[in-house]
Amino acid sequence: MKVEIEKLDHYGRGITKINDKICFVENALPEEIVEIEIIKETKKYILATTTKIIKQSKDRVVPSCPYSNVCGGCHLAHLSFEKENEFKEQKVTEILEKFAKIKDITIKNIIYDKPYHYRNKITLHQKENKIGLYAKKTNTIIPIKNCLLVTEKLNDEIKKVLPSKEENIILRIGNKTQEILNQNSKKETIISYIGNKKYQVSKQSFFQVNSIITEKLYDEIKSIVKNRNSKNILDLYCGTGTIGIYISDIVDKMLGIESCKEAVEDANRNKELNNATNCTYKQGKVEDLTKEITKEYDTAIIDPPRSGLHKNVIEKLLEITPNTLIYVSCDPVTLARDLNLLKDKYEIEYIRPYNMFPRTYHVECVCVLNSDKSL
């Protein structure tokens, strides 16, 4: 069947219509005419894959990765990097306009860096003596010796991985120290840097995989805090304390709250590594520790999981109304949902997308909100 692609959906799939039913087409770009094979049809939509490109988009590129058609890691490998960044800006704009129901939102230009060799971590899977990555939407392992998303030195480590009893094999690299955590590491942690701050990272602990973009994002947060002369800061869903420690030099007091026990332990070690004596960390779900969220804090930095903010947290923030909320989001849809609940007492100053995960459809955002009393 031959179709013409109208636009991309928010997952990077082409959109067309078949008999007035929306059809999502993998590996297809706007204005292309392609032949497709239908792989699933429901009452509401059709899923299809491209079998032949009849008219090719000027924005199409030949994927650099030999695994791009089988591995589920790079959704946009066939789209030029320039257009990828435009797609992500447009995606954020469309989602916020549709779901936040807030007009005239200022979406600033997307921040990006290099499209490949940016990841400082990779998780390989092992089954039946095969080591590699999962084929998209399956648990079938595709053996690999190279991944274009990870650093060159980490690719050298991939080649050295040997069969073992581990189902998941995690490889990490320190971005300045070039320390490696792998199968053979006797030590449990390495040191990695964001700007001039150093952080202890274990195999299992969360640490942003794109160090270059993370530093740019943290610099923006630091600039916001400095320009507002913020002094007492809440760092909610603080993980291993990276954001709070990064800005600790310019504030008086920092309280981080995090549910993961191991992450809080890492945060306290990172606090010591950087002599950030004004940082305090409490372990527990943020929604269960709302008594800690008091009016003494003038700014709240919020970096929740993909599911967004718990309603108890939103209610508490609306009750104490810090002058500034800095919301770091990895999902524009849940960000939009939460902004709908915050907009009664907060005005959105701007939202800026960050291309934290190039060649994928994922996009990170920083949203700055000012309370009515601060306007």
C-alpha cells in the first residue's frame, strides 16, 4: 500500500490516514511517499512499517549505525540532526499547548551538542551466550560490538565483555577521570564530574548519561538561582544530590528529599566530596515528607520521575508558594498535566527544551515558574 506522510508523531513515527483512520508508520518522514506493511490494526488506529521509499524527504539521512533498523535505541537515526532538534522543539510546543491549556507559553531555543558518543553508561543484556542490546519491542538479543551513542572508550570496553552469569552488564565511564566500571572492576564506584563538582557513581546509582548537556542544564539552573538571589532551596526528588551540590556555593541552605536509600547515601558522600556543608538530605517519598516543605524555602527545584508530581506535593507547593519553581522534566506530557494544577498560583516564565538524548524521541525540559507574590 502506498501512502503520503503528513507529519511526525511525538514518538518520531510518520502519520498518515487510511480510510479516515490514523496510521503510524515507522521509518517514515513528512512529505515522503512510501509503501507500507500494516503490522497491527485496532478500532482507533493502525500501526505500519515502511517497506519502500518512493519519494524521499530532503531531511532523510542514511543511519550511521548498522543496528538502527533492529535495535530500539535510536528512533530518529534516519532524520538529520538539525531537523531532530526542530522536531523536539515543536513536540514540546504542541504538547504544552494541547495539554497545559495555557496560551502564549515562551518556548526558548533548544540546547544541544553532539549527536553521537555522548553516553557515559550502557547496559548490555545477556542470554544464551549472546551479549548485546534488545531488538525493539522484544527480548531478543542483538549482539553488538559498538554503539554510536556511547563514548569511544566505552565502546572499547564493549568489545572486552565476556559471557558471565549476569543478565544485565552495566558499563560506566567517568567523564573526566576516564575511570571504568565494568565486569572486572574491583572497585564499586568511580568519580565523574559536572562542571567543577565531583560525584561518586556506582554501577546501579542514577547519574545523568549525557555529561555535556547536564552541565549546560545545571548552569541554567544556577543562573536562575543567582539572578533571583535565592537563598534557601528545596531539591525535591534529588537523586544523588547532583543539582543541589552544583549550586551549593551560591545559596545558604539546601534540603534534598529522595526516596531511594542508596541515592541518599550517595548524596551524602557527594556532599562530603565537595565540602557542601549547607546541604542536608532526607530519605523518603516526597509526598510522605511534605512536613519538611516549609515556608522558609524561597525556591524549589523539582526533578521528578517520568510520572511527574504526586498530588500531595503539588498541594503543598501551592500552600507554601515558594517564589520560584524550577521544574526539570523528562516527559512534556506529565509536565503539562502538573502545570495545569500549578497555574492558579504560578505564572510560567519560560520553558526550554534540552536534547539530552540525541537520536531518540526523548526530550528534557527546564520550566521556570514564578509565584503570584513574586511578580
